[in-house]
Amino acid sequence: MTDSPVRTTRPRSRSEEQARQVRPATEGWTQKKDAEGRPLLQFASPKRGKPPVHMADLTPEQRVEKVKELGLPGFRAKQLEKHYFQHWTHNPAEMTDLPAEGREEFVHGMLPPLLTEVRRLETDRGDTIKFLWKLHDGALVESVLMRYPGRITLCVSSQAGCGMNCPFCATGQAGLTRNMSAAEIVEQVVRANRLIADGGLGGKKKDDHSAERVSNIVFMGMGEPLANYARVMQAVRVMTDKQHGLGMSARGITVSTVGLVPAITKLAAEDIPVTFALSLHAPDDKLRDELIPVNSRWKVDEALDAARAYFDKTGRRVSIEYALIKDMNDHGWRADLLAEKLNARGRGWVHVNPIPLNPTPGSIWTASEIGVQNEFVRRLNDAGIPTTLRDTRGKEIDGACGQLVATEEDEAVAAVTPLED
């Protein structure tokens, strides 16, 4: 890595200057702005009633103390962990190793209900399922479960809504309702594992010997994960804890951000080797200021410097996420500029994941043409940047990247769905 960031100033050719350039503009909704007319960023969670404290919100030591407060010996915490994290149940009737007297009250006290399933949509022959969940206060979130050959991935939400206000993302259009608790995040995984165990996900092929449980987590659902830092990290610790949690591999967990630089630095120091993904979407500040409002705080070079520092600290290759939007950010010169900026920070530390834009209701924006996508990928690969066009799943059920949002129909169904006991 260079001692100081390299600022690329390569002049553009006449054909590049004449390329059609669409500027970001909101269609079908009004973007929230501050007093100075800049897109509003919400970092703090609005004050709402907190969800009940759940076992997954606590450290193993705190769980033992809470069990004792409820009048049982501390070893019962370990039994409860096994039921919840290994058998994916919070049903007292299935916990016959616990004393029958007071069992229901004890289990409810440690594992209060957090998510109520409102609806479930399937596509890809049952290999992709989108869940709509209602939280205890009526807030709505979504998660998407996907079976691939050799792995099962769950896209989890970390906030109800999102405060980053990116104009091409349906979730950002809704604004931030509140942060989710660590247990609400973990519960998405537990409920997905329960569904898989019950045979609710499309069947795997004969030569697929992977385990029938979620193996990969991507924090790419609703919300900006690093804006809910403490709770996201508690959830990650529970997911990766072999003794007292879900026992997942940290390498199978991807934490994504639009570029909250101080939080990226904190993540690098956690000593948990998750995969880090930076949602860049433009290599030049002029466009990214409009496309990703947080770029007004931390510019492209600052975000890329932090991403490279993450690699230096962890040895984990960084992913660059890039939604390809027709005539907006898919120009060949932008592929070249991105390659230059990445190569200026060294080789072998990064991988680029372009993804065709998933359209959202009311927007005129659309995905790049196939030939343009291929050219963008070719330029990056030719420059020595490993680049793979990402597979899009769940588009038919509005379950793909950038499409997660509670619709009016969702809200109507949720309004008549009673919370689970």
C-alpha cells in the first residue's frame, strides 16, 4: 500500500466526454433533505420502545446470571442455548430436559418472541424465500433465504428501514424506523434454520453434501449495518460462537457498508475475520456524492483507504459492490478509473462484484445493457482486478439487492397479523 492515497487525474477522451450521462434523480418519491438542501442522513435510531431482552442479546456470563435471577441454577443456560442455537426452537414443549414446573415462564423470560412471520414468498423453484417479519412494535423487516450448490445463504436485515437515503434503493426511500436488536438479527437465522430443518427450502441435488442449515450470512438486507454497530457485532459474536452460539464460520459472514469510515476502522480491530464489502457504486466523488449521500462525509478515496486497511489488518480480501445502472455509472472510463484507484493501493487485496441494478417501484432507472455490463467487467479483469458479475436472486418477489421495503400491501397484511406469543 502506498504511504498516501493516489489521486487519479487521468484525462478523459472525447468519446468518454460525449458518453450519455444520466444524473441521479428521485422518481416517484421525495428525498428527505436537511436545512441546507442536502440529502438527510440518519445515523441515530429514532426513539421507540425497546424490544424485550433476549438470551442472544446477552454474553454467556450474563445468561447464567439471568437464569439465576429467574430462580433456576446457572447450568440451565447451557441447556437453553442448545435448544435455541442447535435445535432452533423456543417451544417449551420441546425442552423436556427442563423442569416441567415453571418451564413455560422460564423459557418465555429467556426467549421472548421477537419476530412474527407476516408472509412468505418463494421463487427459483423454492430455492429462494423472502420473509416479511413484524417486530414487537409493529416495525416491518425482511430477510431472504437462498439455496446455492454447496451452501445456503441468508440475507439479513440489521435495521427497520435505512437512514442512508440512497436514491436507487427502495429501503433507503423508506427512511430509518429503528435499529434492530442483536437478538432480532440472530432470530432471522434461527427461524431460517428451523424452516430448512422442517423441509421448507427447495431440495438440494444428490451430489450436494452441504449441511442443511444456513452456512453464509450477508448483512445486505434492510439497513446500514455499521450504523447499528454494537448490535450487529453482538449478533456476529453469537453467530460465530462455537460453545454458546450458532457456531458459524466468520469467513461465511459478509458485513456490507456504504462507507462509514470510522466504523470500518473499528471493524478491522475486532479480530473477527468476517468478509468486508464496500458498496461503492461510483469511483468518482462527483457522481458518488449524488448516488451515495454518505459520500458527503467520507469520500471515495477515504473509503478505499479504509477498505485497504481492513485487508492489511485481517488478511481478508475485500469485496467492492457496484450496482450497474444504465448510462449513470456503467461507463467504460469509470471501470478504468475504478481499476486505477484499486491498483494504486496494491494488488491481490480486492475483488469487484458488479450487479445489474434491480429496479424499484416508481423509478426510471434500469440495469445496464448486457454488452455494457460485459465491457465493464472485461476492463476490470484486464486491469488485473478479479471481477465477477453477481448472480441476482429473488427479483421476481422484490427480494433482490436494493428491493427490500415494506409495501402498502405488506403493511395491510401486517396490521391484521397478531404478534406471536
